Amino acid sequence: MGGLTGCGVIADRLGIGGQISHIEAQDAGQSVRLEGEVTQQAAFLEGGAYAVADRSGQIWVLTRGELPAVGDRLMVQGEVVYEDIGIEGMGEVYIQELDRQKIEK
């Protein structure tokens, strides 16, 4: 995977293999690289989403590519996205996948 660009504060807080629980709504637009295990997947007409978990938490990753298998260990690079659901202070944080690499166990 290539290097991170425009990482700002999120790279300092999260870093490579950092904790998923540190990703927050105010990080929207920032690039992150995280490592974890695929715990769930949801197929869409084009691409889908998969949940990646580490010991601190779980986050959904949106992809246009083929879904990884549940149980795969991945290094994911992507952009933090925050979707406001229209109720003050409520929304969903997820990662838009830019690249991923399977980590052999």
C-alpha cells in the first residue's frame, strides 16, 4: 500500500494498526490505515460493505470491490466518512476503502 496523504491529526492518533475506537465523526475526510479482522459483510448491487474489528471496536468499510471473507485479517487504507442522519448529534462513521491488503495468519 502507498503512503498516507493528508492524514493530519488522525494519523498521529490512529497510526498503522491503531485502535478503531479512536476514529470519530470529526475525522471525516481524513485518510486512515487500520488493521483488523473481518467480522461481517453485506453485499450490494455493486460492491458492498464489511465490518473490521480490532480489540478496541468495529467499523464498517464500504468497498466497490469484491468482499473479503469473514475471518480475513486485513490492512485497510481509506477515508473516514460521516453520514448525518438528520437528528442533532446522530450519525454514522464508516471508512470508504481506497486500498486493502490481506495479512496472512
